[in-house]
Amino acid sequence: MSTPLYKLKAEFFKTLGHPARIRVLELLSEREYAVAEMLPEVGIEPAHLSQQLAVLRRANLVVSRKAGSTVYYSLTSAHIAELLAVARTILSGVLAGQAELLADLRTDTGAKPPS
């Protein structure tokens, strides 16, 4: 019996559920990166970056290639970059809505302060 699509989607989003992995994918949305180039951009220890890249490789979200002693990573699909762009758009809308709500709360003169 095959796994239902909604469960596969949940596993996919769990894979994305780490800030370092999201940052790596954002970087790779721009271009191919060597591991050494990613380290200062992601801001984690080399061993931790290696672990996060392994998770992304196992999920088939990134691929690596070796040139001499340098390992380069790239996205397996441009759709990953598109997904991150859509997430940014959604979050922008959510945050804009929250900012509007906060502004409304701050300007609401009919509210009485607690006694």
C-alpha cells in the first residue's frame, strides 16, 4: 500500500522545518555554492552544515558535485526556489495583516485601559 500524498507532503515540509536548511535553500536559489562559501552565510559550524546538507540530499532537494577537494551544491529543481518565493509572499501578507491589526489596536480610542 502506498503512502498517501498528504503524508508525503507533511514529511516534505518537516524537511524544510529547520532555519539552517531554509537558509541553504535560499542561497542555492541564487546559484551553485561551495560548502566553504555557505558557512559564513548560514552561520553554523561546519559539522552542523554538513548534517543539514545531508538531510537535504536525502530528501533529493539538493545535489552535490566535487571539483578537486571542493564540494559544490545546487538545487535539484527550480520549483524549490519558487516555493521559497511563494512562502515569502504569504509571510509578507500575514505580517502586513498583523501590522495593520497592531496599528488598529494602538489607535483604538474606544478601548478602556484595564483597571
